[in-house]
Amino acid sequence: MFEHQKQKRWAFFETTKSSTEAEETKLMSEDDHDMRAREPKMSPARIHLAVLLVSMFMFVMGTLMVVSTLNHKQSDRSCAAQLSIWSPLFQAVEYEERDWESIFTKKHSDWTGAPTVELEDKWHRLVNVPTVIIPEDRVPALNRSIEQGFVKGGSPGNEGYIAGIEDLTPYLLYDSTGQGAGIAREDFQATHKCKRFEPIFEWVHKNGVVVSAEDLKGGKNHSA
């Protein structure tokens, strides 16, 4: 009899527990439903406005990127630095375009004319152009190594290696057939885009090192 009463109490407890859990679950479900019902819903007008603002923002940013790209034009100097082997004269490079009428025309040259003191001085400076010095850490940029035995020179704090700067300008030759001269003629009268001579000339005179032919014999080192 005692065991029978114990089982009845246990069954009652289990029934009560199950009923309580069911009520709690029902209440939680109702609470969740009420919370979802109270959550603010975005109206179609607000959704349309948000999409419109995002679209306008993306359009403005895209326009700015296009304008920035079109306005970003690299200078001739920066292009030359990227496409050419390194040179210490890059900072002095400027370009100009001109049509030469004659290879000996006085119109495009300040180096011809009647002899004057000024003209003689210009030719003297041209003949006595200093030598360009290449810093030691820049020699590898020329695809060379200091172990190859290049001549060193420079002044204290400006040591380096002697370099030769050569400007190679391509041009076409006219066929002399039928002209009777027998010698082809250079086409110097076409449009040329050239490095301006004056800035390079002045840079070399300001930064170069004077070297005599005697100093170069036997691979001597020299100083300014």
C-alpha cells in the first residue's frame, strides 16, 4: 500500500511538472510573438529612400574616381624615369617639340652667328663640360657592378664613378637616288620631341666633376 501511494504521488508530480513546462513554453511563445509584433517595420517608402541614397553615393564615388583618373596625367619626366634606365640627370630633364627647318639654321640656335665674347664663352663652357659622377649605390641600377673596375672620382662626400652621358636621337635618311649627290641626306626637318639642352647643360656644370684626359690614364682615381 505504501508503494502504491508513492507511485501515485510520483505520477502526480510528473503530471504537474509537464503541465507547468507546457504553460511556460506557451507563455514564452506568446511573448516572442508579442515582441515580433511590436518590432518596427520599415515602410516601402523608407526602403526606397535607403536604396536611392546608396545608389547616389555609389554614383558620386564612381564619378570622382573617373575624374581623378582622367586628371592624373604623369609628367614626361616621371614617364622617362619609369621607362628608362636610371640616370642622375632625370631631375633636369625637360622636353620640347619643334620643327627644324634646317640642320644649320640660325633661327633655332644660339650657338651660331658672328663671333662675340658671349658666343665664345658659351662654346668654351660647352667644350669644357664636367664629368657626371654616379654614386656607388646607384651603379647596380646601370646593370653594372663596382667590382668591374670603374674609375672612381668625386669630392669628399660626393664620391662615385665616372659616367658618360650619350643622347641617341633616331632619324631617317632620304634616298639619294636620282639626286646625283650619291650621299643620303638626314631628315632633320621633321617634328622632334627632344630633351631641352639648357637645363641638362646647367645641371652638369653645377654637379659635375672636372676631369682631364691625363687623370684617366692608367685608371687613376681623381677628385674635383
